[in-house]
Amino acid sequence: MPLALWARDCRQATWKNHADVKAYARSADYVGNERWVFNVGGNKYRLVAAICFKTGVVLIKFIGTHAEYDKISAAKVESFGGAK
């Protein structure tokens, strides 16, 4: 359910810049390479998304627990296949 809520919010969002993302989620962190890390589900999960402000496209690059997140490079992860 928390991921569904995040997805709903994301579809409705009109993020045009970094400040817009931080206004939505104060705990969101920009990690470079257009990627943002979101805490989801009361900080139970981490979601890495690439956000292109110019087009409004948001691509999910990773969803996992904190332990799984610790094994990746958030700025470089490309897919759910475990790319590091």
C-alpha cells in the first residue's frame, strides 16, 4: 500500500525542480545523476527514482529494504536487476 500511495502522488505531482521534490518529501535526498532517494512505508523501504524535470518523467530505478539499498550505488543503479 505505501508504494501505491507514492505512485499515486508521483502521477499527480508537477515537480519542476529540486525544491518541488523537497516540498513533497522533506526526507528525499538528491544523490546525483538525476536520482532521488525516497523513504517509503514509514522508512521501511527505499525507492530510487530518476526525475527529468524538463519532461516530467519519473523512472523508478530501485525499490528495496534499507539492507538491499546499502548494496547499491543509488546514483548509478539502472534497473531492478541489481545493477550496481
